[in-house]
Amino acid sequence: MTGNDVRDVIIIGGGPAGYTAAIYSARALLEPLVIEGVSWGGQLMNTSEVENFPGYSEGVLGPQIMSDLRAQAERFGTEFVTDDAVRVDLSQRPFVVETGEGTYRAQVLIVATGARARELGLPSEIALQGKGVSYCAVCDAAFFRDQEIVVVGGGDSAMEDALFLTRAAKKVTIVHRRDEFRAEPIMLERARSNEKIELVTSAVVDEVLGTDSEKVSGVRLRSTKTNETWEIEAGGVFVAIGHDPNTCLFLDSLDHDEAGYLKTKAHSTATNVHGVFAAGDMRRSQSLVVWAIREGRQAARAVDEFLMGASSLPR
């Protein structure tokens, strides 16, 4: 592809939304180009076994799902650039997307850059991701049946995760670094009234502990007031301190909320820039792969309809 070529559609992002948009765009004969990023695959690449994804009766590894989605998009003629987008220009048409190694132009863009879960920043946390450390209670609760679990966080998400986890877990300990929780009073009361939940305040996770078989065995906590440390046993650690959208390239040109999540028109994937669509986790604060897939399909359909009615666009 030369610098003078103009694609019908470029998809920025190599996660479930981006690959789904590519599948449907390719089947519509739009010959999409996916700038998937060096670390393609999205948050599922940090997920071990997934048991609730349709079509995999015996469960499947998160990276396998992403490899299968990518292969399916490729089968229908999608082209991939395994590089990170470093600059976009939405002030002109065709739109311009620059990576570290090339410049690409397109009549339409689908932004599907996703979001990333906030981490505690501990080496032991990173080492045990997918081995008991999780960032999605809905995804992974079933793996911790009748076990003791730690949830880290103090907001509504932490309370929701803890309450959901009690369906399977024997006990859930919520650890929060401050004296008071940030959660809505009703959510906090539900957690406090659940006999399976214990609340620990003014404490942080100092280290995630693991066994010789490389599975989480517990956590070491540290008091934020006295620096005293102590350990508790746990088979899983769920980090619920929020997500950050991968939208830094678009904050100067696309409407977004205070947290950086992109805004789209009601019941649509269309952004405030004509011809730019958004799908996936960077337009909502909650993350589920089935939502991303649905929005990828929705964005691809919107692009097809847009191009059908825009045959006079400049090239």
C-alpha cells in the first residue's frame, strides 16, 4: 500500500470490537485495514480460561479467542498493520492515521482502541495475572467456587464485584486504602449486610502471594496508618479500581467525558466527526466482550451505510 492509496475504512484497534468490525466490513467487500497495535488482542490476552463465551463448550483461553477472531477477519480479506497508531488527523478528508512506520488514509474510521484495567502496580500482581489475579468478576467468578477471595477497591464497582462473587465464593474480603468507601450508600449497605463479605479499610495490598504451582494463595496487606503487615489466605484477587480508556489520540478531536471515554450519538456508534465511528470499551465504563462484539458489528454496518450514501467523497 502506498501513501497515495485511500482505503474505504481503517479500523484502529485489535480487540474484539475491532476484529468484529473487520469481519463484517470485509464481508461487505470494503477491504478494511486494521491498525491492530503491537500488543494486539485487548484485555482478553490477559485472561486465562473463559467459560461463558458462545461457541466454546469446553472453555477456551482468552488469547485463543482473539487469535480465532483475527483469523476469521483475515479469511475475509482484512489487511493488518501490527503497529501502534501515533497520530490521527481528523480535520481533513481523507482522514490520516500515522504509525511508527507508515501513513495511511481512509474515507471512514472506526475507533476501537479499547480500555485497560487499572493495576495495583505490583510485580507479583503482573506475574499472577490469569493465575488467580483477575479484573473481571463476571468473567471469572465461576473459577473460584467455594474459595476465599480478595476484592481491591472502594467504589461501586468493587461492591458490585464482591456481591457478584459471593454467589460462588465462600468468603469475600474487600480491601480499601482509605477510611471511608467511595461507593454509593445503598451499594455499601448491601455489602455490609452480606454475611459472606468482610470489609477491611485503611489497608493496601503489599504483595500478591503465590504457591509453587504459580497460583494465588493469598495477599500480604499493609496498614496505611501503622505500616503493620499481615497475610490472609485467598484463592483469587479481583482488582476493581477502575479502567482507563485508550483515547489519548482522539481527545482533541472527538467528544468525550471527563474520564476520556468517547461520546457517540444516541443509539449509535457515530461520533461528533462525520465519518468517524467508535465501538468497544473506550466508549463505556464497563467492559464485557459481548458488548464489544455487538458494537463492532454495529459500527461496521454504520460504515457500510455511510459509504453507500457518500460516493462523492474526495480521494
